[in-house]
Amino acid sequence: MLIRLLVALVAGGVTAVAFEPFTFTPALLLGVLVLAGLLVALPDRRRGRWAYAVATSYGLGLMLTLLPWLHVVTPAWPVLALVQALLIGLVGPGVAAFLGRPWWPLAFAAVWTAVEVLRSGWPLGGFPWGRLAFATVDTPAAGLLPWLGVGGTTFVLALAAALVVWGVRALPRRLAVGVPALGVSVALVLLGAVLPSAPGVTDRPGDPVRVAAVQGNTPGVGLAAMAERRAVLDNHVRATRRLAAEVAEGREVQPDLVLWPENSSDIDPFRDAAAYVAVSESAAAIGAPLGMGTAVDDGLGWRNRFQVWDPTGEPVQSYDKQKAVPFGEYVPFRSVLQPLIPALDQIPRDMVPGERPGVLTLAGTPIGVIVCFEVAYAGLATGLVAEGAEILTVPTNNATYMGTAQVEQQFAMARLMATMTSRSVVVVSTNGVSGIVGPDGEVTERAPVRETAVLTAEVARRVGETPAVAQAQVLTLATTAPGAALGLASGVLLALGGRRARRREEPA
């Protein structure tokens, strides 16, 4: 059994190679089909006992390979990897009772998808990193996203991997079954490449919006990246005023709106007069609405806010980030953990999450705002478009993680959100990765990292909804409920089977 556990651990690591920064796409299906093969090969009498261990070992390999970038903020990052692995382990017992049935690949895909949804929302708000669909950027499978969303795309990929195992096992005995199964698997993977563009989405009549995304840069690196808060703010102010001067001289076209990243002012402009003046005068100098990320203290706690200033320099609309990062923006179980972990003193106050969707109107255009970590939550993106967003923006601060895989992993998610919603996405970061992504997920502009840069581009305003947006709730239910039901049924069947086995073994 030890060999099976080691193989599962390696298979999880292989799956992670499909994500940034490696992006070796074949590894995605290879790792999952190895896990499916290991589960199917478990002896009947041990399936209930060992399926959880095998799937957990796989999850540990996946997360330990995917998340080393967390070492920048905490040496305890393997604990998060273990928690996620324990959740992924539910795939094993969730499907174990059905592995002998002809339809087990469908059960495998359904349970896998349900477990992904579970860990994307629980515990502590969930951690969606490592969803199979997130590894499809620049692959044919990405074409499934506007039709099926993240959950549906994951289901197809898991089903394709399971069908390979099913087909290979059937080949020696039943060629007429094995070959079609392998063919269907290949067809599922390539289906996204032949699907037409999602219906119902068009460019809004009129001119596109000219956007300027300002990457001001940070003077520090790692945990010290934002230590010089005034310098970070000044960098964004100087870059914006330089752009205003170029516009005045006719060397640059007047932007319709200007975007700064998350934490472009870690100084609360509503409590610091100098910061208020600096931001207000920047908006007035460029003569366009300016949206910027700041930390605002309202007396109840601090809020990670995206604040809009109008062209006269007056603060108007705002969006408060809804998905707080555990142990980054708040401390769960603070009264218990803080005395035990001195490093938590770096987070003296908890972020207060927002309650309203982030659809703000800039330059007459509804803009959907997704702040940093929130880009991993597909439901936020579909919800913003359903609320009328014609363009999406992701203000983010990745300065702490520069030089790690995190920045590329997050940028890939932004590209996939663009594909799923058929909306352009403007990603603006303090020092990278900043870029402008088209509605098809293609990158049209990208700034160099660790430099001050301003990206300007004409961005199409889009109206209408992809099936992934229009049917978001239906798709979520359809890809979650069957797997949850099967997982529960499998658990009951395994428990009953174990009870009967013990009765048979008891002496008369």
C-alpha cells in the first residue's frame, strides 16, 4: 500500500506541473488519470479503508508543489497544503463504492467537481487554488469556460481522465468498448476548440474606452515591499502626473479612465490630509475618473477599498473587498492563536469585508472590480457581469510574492475569467503582473515587472451574457449536487458494507 500512496503523491505533483509557472498541459490529465487508476485498482475489501488515504496523498502532492510561494509570508504554509489535501481526499471514499460500476467515470467526475466546490468555499471562506479548470489557459479546453464555467470545465477534464482509465482497462477484453472510450476522452479535451463563440455577447455600440493602468512600483521586496507606504503612493502619483503631462503635450491620448492597483495608497486618504491631496490632485491633473486601492479605517476595522475619484478630484463611488484572506487580512480564532503565534502581531486588526457587488460606473461604463485574491472565485466574476459590468478590472498587490509562482498563477486566473465572461480584464498591480486581457483571454498589453509602467489601450465595452454567466446558478447546482449525492451515498454504502463484513467475521 505504501507504493500506492507514493505513486499518488507523485501524481499530485505531476498535476501541479500543468499550472503556472510550468504550464505543461498534458500533466493535468496524466496526474488525474493516475489517481483514478489507483482508486480503481484498490482491492474491493480495502476500497473503503484506503481510498481516502490514496486521494489525500494525491492532494498533498498537488498542493505542496503548487503553493511553495506561501513561504514568503509564513513558514507554516504546508499546514494549508495539508488542509486542502484532506479535503481533496474526500474524492476517494466519495467514489469508492461505485468503482466497480460501468458508469464509474461519471461518478468520479461528479465527486471531483463537488469536492472542488466544497474546498472553494470552506473552511474560512475557501481556497480555490488548484481547480483543474485553472490550468486550461492557452489550451483547447479553455473554450469550454464561456459555456460551462469553471465547475463544468473541471467536470469535463476529470471525466476525460477517468475515461482513459476505463478505456485502457477494457481494451484487452472488450476492444469495442475501450477504443470508443479513449476516443470520447480525446474529443472531450478538444471540444472547447471547436465550440463556437458564446452567443448573446456583443460589443456595446459606440467608441471603446481608453484605459490607463498605472503600475507605480514598490521600493521594497518580500514582506518589506509595502514598508515605505508614502513612497509607494508617490510612485503612483508621479506616474499619473507624467501621463498627464504627455497628454497635455500631445504625446499621449487622453484616457477615459485611470486605474491604480490595490494598496497603491496604504495610507488612508480620509485620515491623512497629504494623501488625500496627492490622490485628488492626480485625478484632477489627468482629467479622468481615477480608481485606486487603499486601506480605509471606518472605526469598526479597516477595509480594503477600491475608491473612485471624479475628474475634479472628488471621492465618489467605492467598493470594499468581500473575500478577506485568512492570516493575511484577518486572523481566524484570534484570541486563541495570537498568543501562540507571535508573527500574527503583524495583523493587529481584522479587515471588515464588504457586502455589495463591485460594479462601479467610470466614464459612463459599468466596471466590475475584483480585488486580488478574489479573482480565484469564479462566482464573483459571473456575478459582476450579471449585474451589468461591461469591463472587469483586477487591482492587485503582488509585491510580496515577486519572484514566485503566485503572480503568474493569479494572472492566469484573470485571463480565464475574461474567457468565461467574454469581458476584457484590466489587471493593474503595484509592481507586476499588470496587463490588459481581451475577451478571448489573449494578453494585448503587459507591463514589465518591478518597474514603473503605464499601460494604455482601447478596451471594448461588451454587453450580453455567456451561458456560463446566464446559467451560473444552474451550472453550479448541476456540477455540485450529483457529486455531493453520490459522495454521501458512497459513504453510506461503504459503512453498511463494513458493518456486514464485521458481522460475518464475528464468531457464532
